[in-house]
Amino acid sequence: MDHESSTDLATSEAKPDPVAPVVHGAAPASPVPQAPAAPLAPALAPSGDEPEAQIPWTRYLGALRRYKWLIMLLTILGTGTGMVVARFQKPEYTASATIWIETKPLLGGAIRPRALMEDNSWRQLLTTGAVLDSVGLKLKLHLAVANPSDQPLFENFDVAERFATGGFVLRFPATGGGYALETSDGIVLEQGEQVDSVGYDLGFRWQIPPDGVVPGQAVAFRLQSLRDVSRGLAASLQSSLAKDGNFLRLAFTGTDPQHLALVLNAISDQFIAVAAGQKQMQLIVQAEALRQQLEIARQNLSDAETRLQRYRVETITLPREVTAGPMAAGLSMTQGPVLAAYFDQKLDLDQIDLDIAAIAATMDGIRAGTLRMDALLAIPAVLASQDLSRALADLSAAEANLRALQQRFTDQHRLVQ
């Protein structure tokens, strides 16, 4: 083999083992062929030939087999907890209602009517005792009977304006005849033989049907004040009225849907009845004010007609300006500027004198208590003053609202104040 071709072949030289001893004069050991080294990482295949990743189902199944008892235990605990919570936590319901509120009347006339109440006052009226106390008394929400089977005994139960509150027990002797009314602590409050007037001294108006008495029976019940009932109703009642709106929306929340609907309907009916009573009182007061103004206007008209006749008699002899010739049809006779100014000033002066006399007479009637302040609105000079007439109209409307509220509430109520 020539030199040129031998250079193209790869040769391997045997390297001496650094540990083995070197023997001088011995022939060199024949080279030991070595296996090619394994690649550290597989060669990257082209992107088009990349194998798809497979889901390791075996690992997942193995994990499920290892932790199956823990998974079953957590599932049972979660289901049991949900059932317990659902059993002891009742769902909450909401009953809603919408009430239309009358729009504010337009201003005009001698008496300028105002709205019965402002927007926020309607919501305040909804939570007053006139509404909620009446609802609590009508539905007997102040009464709680421990055993529902004893409810028929309370069909004729009622209370006076003032009554005792707290827990009570009505006991019937086992031998029959009579009753004993005790507190929940066992203190005897009343004993008797007849069951037609139980707890009269405590403010109860209770007539128990004789056929409902069971010897040896103990009836436990609790009473709370109507004010506490109203506070509870107000806490669960929500109301909203948009500014310058016409619809008052009510929402009542609780856990008993039938009870919610019953209470909300009663609140709506009582609210409408109270508002209608307020409106009726306001209309009565305004009608009385209008009647007084009508009498004053009729008297002023009669006095004006009398003065007109007197004025005609007094001015019939005054000088007149006569036109030089006949007037054409459709034209009116004119007067000179001096004479016209004279008559105008005299009419203004007479009207001023009349207004002064009417104001003085009206003020005397107001001081004496026979006339109202809005009687001044029947005087032309007062009506000509916009500020004064507006102030008197506001005062008249405020007095009408005050009288209507005083028929329903006391002087210490915030609406009256």
C-alpha cells in the first residue's frame, strides 16, 4: 500500500497503561479494539418526525389505587357536611310589593295645594306605629305559642292597650275545673274557675272555649310588646322610592314564604289605609279653607257692586268731553288724556282704600280666631304680590298637613314636629 492511500485510513495507537509496569525489551502489546461510545442523548429528529406525547394513564390509575380510601373518606365527609348544613340552615325568601304614590299636584289658584308628604316621608310613615303596630296586632305577631296544637285556644285572644309581656303558662288541674296562670318561672299570677276572662288584670282579653279545655294540660306561650314587633318587622322590611318617582317598592325577607306574603300584604293594606286617611283629612282642611275664601270673595263682590253704584251716582255730574260729530260704526268714544288720567287715578285710589280696609278687617278676624291666614289671598293687593301670595300658600298647605297629621299622631312625633 502506498503512502498516499495510507494517510486516508484511521489508525489507533495503543497507549501504555499508566498503572501496569513497563517491561523493557518486550514487544509492544497488540492494540485492543474499543467499542464505540454510546451517545449521551438521542439525536434530535427533524420537527416533522417528532413523536406525539402520550397520556400516562397507568400513573393516574396507580395514584387512584393508592389513595382510593382517602378519596372515599373526603367524599363522604363533604356529602355529610352538606346534608347537615342544608338540614339546619333554612333558605331565605323575599316577598315584594309595589305601591303607586300620587304625583304632586300642579300649583295654581288661590290655594296652592302641596303634596300630602315629601318623598322621604312616605318611607317614614311606612315604619311608624300606625302601620306596623296595627299589623302586628291584627296578625297576632306579638303572640308565640310553644305547641302548635294549642293554637285553637288562642282564637279569641286579644290584648288591651297596655298588657304584660314575657313567658306565661296556663295550667288546667287534672281533676277538672278552673285554671292557673303562671309565669315561665312558676310564679302564679292568677287563678280562677271561669275561663271566659283569663288574665284580665294583665291586659289580656282572652275567652277560652270550654270544649277546648283538657284537664292536666299546660299551655306555654310568650308575649312581646307591639313596639318590639314593629322593630322586628322594620328590620326585615326594605323600601325604596326614586326621587320624584311614583312607585314605592317594598321587599320583606324571611324563611317562611307563606308568612312573608301574609305579613307584606297586611303592611301594604294598612299603609294604604293610613295614607288614605291622611289624604282625606288634608282634603277636608283644604275644602274648609276654600269655603272661607269663597265667602270672603262673595262679600267682596257684593261690596264692590255697591261701591260701583255709588261711584256712578257721584261721578254722573262730572264734566264730559263730547265729540264734535257723529261716530262711525265700530268705533268707541275716546276721552281726553287729562280726563282719562283723572278717572284712572281715582279708580286706583279707591282700590287702594278698599284693599287697606279689607286687609285690616281680615287681620282683625284672624286675631279674633274667626278667619284663617289664607283669607288674605282673597284680597287683590295680596294676590298681586307674588312673594306674599306664595308665602301664604305655603303656610296654608303646611297648616293643612299639620292638622291632618295631628289627627293621627301626637305632638311629639317627628312628622308633626
